[in-house]
Amino acid sequence: MSITKRIKSVISGLIILFSAFGIQTITAQTVWLDQLDLSTATQGYGTPGSNKTVDGKPLTIAGKTYERGFGSHSESSLTILLEGKATLFTAQVGIDDEVKGQRPAAEFVVYGDNQKLWSSGVMRLGDTARTCSVKLNGVRKLELVVIDGGNGNYYDHVDWVDAKFETTGVATFKTFNPISNEQYILTPKPSASPKINSAKVFGVRPGSPFQFLVAATGDRPMIFSARGLPKGLKINKKTGVITGSLSKAGTFEVTLAAKNAKGKAEKKLRIVCGDRISLTPPMGWNSWNCFANEVSADKVKRAADAMVKSGLINHGWTYVNIDDFWENNRDSKDESLRGEFRDVDGNIVTNSRFVDMKGLADYVHDLGLKIGLYSSPGPWTCGGCAGSYGYEKQDAESYAKWGFDYLKYDWCSYGNVINGLPNNDPSKVSSLSYNGGNELNTAIKPFKVMGEYLRQQPRDIVYSVCQYGMSDVWKWGDSVNGNCWRTTNDITDTWVSVKNIALDQDKSAPYAKPGNWNDPDMLVVGHVGWGNPHPSKLKPDEQYLHISLWSLFSAPLLIGCDMEKLDDFTLNLLTNDEVIEINQDPLGKQATCLQTIGELRIYVKELEDGSRAVGFCNFGIDRADISYKDFEKLGLNGQFVVRDLWRQKDLSNLATESGELKLNVPAHGVVLYKFTPVK
Ligand code: GAL
């Protein structure tokens, strides 16, 4: 039966009036939400439920069961085309009782024609259902949205029950996903002649092993050279890898060159030998968003190989990072993960999938790449594997001995240390406890401990603090030697997740600087899926927006996908050197939103050469088609060359006083321009 027929057949609540002439007139009808096609909803994962939860169970809020409704995940969004024919939307909303872990919390919001019409406020598991009643006269498009309620778990089960519309006459409503599915490639193919794409600045500490790859596109063979290299460093002519070590602090201006049969390219590199490392945001790959607990040394090697084969290495992608599950988990049902945390001397023991960490690090280094790993300041990680609590010094020494270059240090079970709960039995308490993370003295301490031990190692280890932004980590992350810190809970490959994370970044922006980066979590393009990889659920325009924003944010760029399944569209997203250059700009500023026009948010990032990158970011579900003139609001005054960075094309020569820009920004999409002053 078609949706139209279905809706018509279930018209209920008819108010039938008899006119003075005895003619029956239908003046109102009720259309239940569960009668619409709910499959167009976007949500964390799973199938949206009609009259059932996402797990197919009865809808239950605070012990009360409801027969009708829409069961979904936070975060989620459902768009319904009402065309002005509904007068009222009513529902009861709440967190479903079926998932109890991680303190479920969510907020239900109703938008009509992009205006917020109603919000439930944050609701928690066990709260009795709240009543939503929204007048809709004239509303054409309605969005039912559920956002995270601050617990950072995007998988809470949420219910809109007894949800229905009142209309003034017979009406049919359509649900739809308003965002285009069209995949289009913007990044031009690199030319056959050499072009050097690596960052313009690199930091190293005196005495540490030096490794820097001159990333360059163009036909091979290629011959690399470097003028002005300080004593202690040498370049491999064939691979372009600079190695050695510097004994004294200082700044060195080097000219890199790459030559092939088609021509020669040069680029300046500033080597800063001193206290600070990670002078541009780290770029690389991390195993979590793709493999989660199924990571293995073999998969890591294959990801590293793919980084080279796909050509990503030629665009500056460097780190290959192992997330959770290289350590043992004492209680795992999976034999390859099960084992003791430490040997008799207290040294961390790797699980049977990672038999030779030093060999793995050597393998990755030999490709010209770097390697990272993961731990927790608590007794165990979020996945219940061995954490570093009580063994921080020994662990930092192991990482250095193996030759690791990057540590992601994840709060996880540290809350249990603060609680004084048993610290040796992950099965007794939930792994993730936020306790103590929101009080400064207890929040900072564990990261400081590891930060200091990392600094004592004879190699540079990028320190990535992961505690989801508690206690405004951006204000103190530098003081614990952190190079980057997560500002958010885990990202998912859904629009709602990317959007909410993006909208939350401005507050930490002033703290970004060379060596200190706000981390809005890893990239969700390509095949992602936390052990169950699928093509990213983000639409193509949403992916352009995601990469553009993370570039503007000076965010660490960590690819989260299966590197062996990189398709042309994803490669186009990850190999645009002009977009990457915005992220890697040596000034290290983070873009903020300087102007909002409806759902269009305009982000501006100042660059070292005096130019500005401007992202016109459309968070709305309609195309933004405007003539733009407010340049002074973006700090732009004078004559500029405007360049489209995704297309790598100059667009116009613009005088901000009299000129205007025609903008046509796709729904959930972006145009990313660079404004360079004409001297
Ligand atoms: C989470 C973290 C994720 C991932 C995971 C591993 O706490 O935010 O990025 O590292 O733990 O268990």
C-alpha cells in the first residue's frame, strides 16, 4: 500500500461537523508519526523503529510502555514535509529504558522551517516522558532532532511516543532526507612535475631522533635535496626523508628541492629546534573509527602500506596510530586479546596480535612514516585492556624503546581511581567514569604525570590528551605538555554528530597555537564503522564541509577509515593540498565563526602570509544562494584575490568596498575561499 493510501486509511480522530445545510465537512484529522516512512531518519546507527525501539523492543520510558511512536538513537534527525497543512504536533518524549550504560542523556528539539520551536531540555534515563506540543500553522518543513545530552554517548535510545499531527483537512505528509547524494570531485589531479606539499615548519627537541619526509607529488623517480640543512641532519636523495639529530636549539631556514624528468620544485622549510614539537597539527591515520577492537599489527602494516600506495604520503599524511586493543584484556572472550596486563617486572604486555612492537615501528619508519599508540591513565582502557595507572614511567620508557612517536592517552577508567573503586578488576565497574574529570585538581593530575615521563624520553612523542573536553582542557593542556586534546566526545559518521561538534569549537579556539591543537576527534570519511566498516553515512557535501571545517579548525587530521578501501571521492577529499595547507599554516590560528546568516555560518582563519581562509558553511537544509557584501565583518578590507581552494582556481579580484561575491552553497555543504591581499 502506498504511503498516501496508508495515511488516508488510518485517518482517526475525525471531527465531523454538520453544517446548517446538513453537509458533512472534514475539518480535522490526525496523522500519526509512526505511519510515515521513518527510514529517511539519520541516526547514530541501526534502523529507525516504527512502534518499537531501534532494538525492536516495546517503546518504554520510565517504566511505562507505549504502543505507538518512533524509536531512534541519539543523535538523530527526521525531516517531514508538512507544506503548511498541519496545525499541531504533539508527542511524549524520553530516553528508552532498554540501554542503561554510560548515563544516557539526550535533548529532543523540534525545528520548523529552520527555527527552533521546542526543546525538551536535557533528559536522562528514568525521567518520566515530557510533553511536546508545538503549534505548526504555516510550517512547511519540520525537523525532529535528538542531540546528545552531555554524556557524550551518541547511542542512547530515544523515543518520540504517541507522536501525531493535527491537520485542517485531509493531508499526506512525506518524510525525506533533504541532502543531495551526488558525489562530485573537486580536487584537481596533481601535475606530473614536482610539487612539495609538506608543512612549512617542523619542530624537534635537541638530541631527539629527527625524521621529516619531504612530501611531494609528481612523477617518480624524483631526486630530493635540501640547501642549508644544519649540521647533524642529512637528506636521503631517493626517498626525501631527512634524518639525524640536532644537538643545540636554534631556528634553521632550509630550502627543499624535488626534481624529476618534468621539472623542479623548491619550498622553504623552517626547522625549529627547541622545546616545542607538533608545530603544525598532526596528520595521519588511527585504527579506531575503522577497526575498533579488531585491530592487529597486520592491519596496521597494511594501513601504512596503503598510505604510501594511495599517494597520501605525498600530501603530508604521516602518523599511523594504533588505538585501543593492542594491549591485553583479561576478560575478553576473544582469545587473541586475553592475557595478563604485565609481566613479572611490571612491563606492559602486548596481546597476541602485536607480538613485535619494535618491529612494527621499524616497518612504519622504513616507509617514511611515523607510528603512534594508545593508553589510559586509569588501570584499564575504555576497552578494558591494560591502562598505565601506577606504571606510567615504565610505559613511557617502553613506548620510547619501541620507537613510538605519538601517544593518545584516554581518561577511561581514571574516574574509578578517584572513586577508590577496585583498580584491578575491569569487570566490577564500568570502564568509563567521568568522576573527577570535571574538577581541576583531579582532572589535570594524571595527564601531567604521563606528560612529564614522555618529556624524559630520548625521542619526541606527540602527546594527545583524550578526556573529551572535561574541565576546559584547552586552558591547561599545554601545562601538561599536551600537543593536542580532544574537545568533544566521540564522533560518529552522522550529520548530527559532525554538526554538533563543529558548532562547539569556538570556545576553545583562542587556545590553539603551534604545538597545541584542539582536537574535535577523527575524520569520518571513507569506510568507517568501528569494527563493522561501511561507507561513511555523511553525504558528499557533508564530507566536504567536515574536511573544510577540520582544516579551518587547525584540528589534528586523523583519517579513520579502512585505508585499503579508499575510493576516488575520499581520496579527492584527502589530497587537496590547498585545503591541507590551511590546516598546516604555521601561524597556527584556529578559525572561528564571525558571521551567521540564517543557517550559513562564516568561519575565518588568519594565515601566516596575511591572507585569510574563509569557509562559508551551510548548516541548513536549503541551498544558500546569496550576494555577499559584509566583508568588513570578516576583517577583510581592501583589494583581494579570491581563490576557490577546493577547485584550486582564482575566482576574482575583489575590492571589498564596492564588490560582492555570488555565493551558492549546497545544503550541508561549503565553499572554501582564500582572500589574499593584493600588494
Ligand atoms: C574512547 C575514545 C575513542 C577510542 C576509544 C577506545 O574513549 O574517545 O576515540 O579511543 O575510547 O576504547
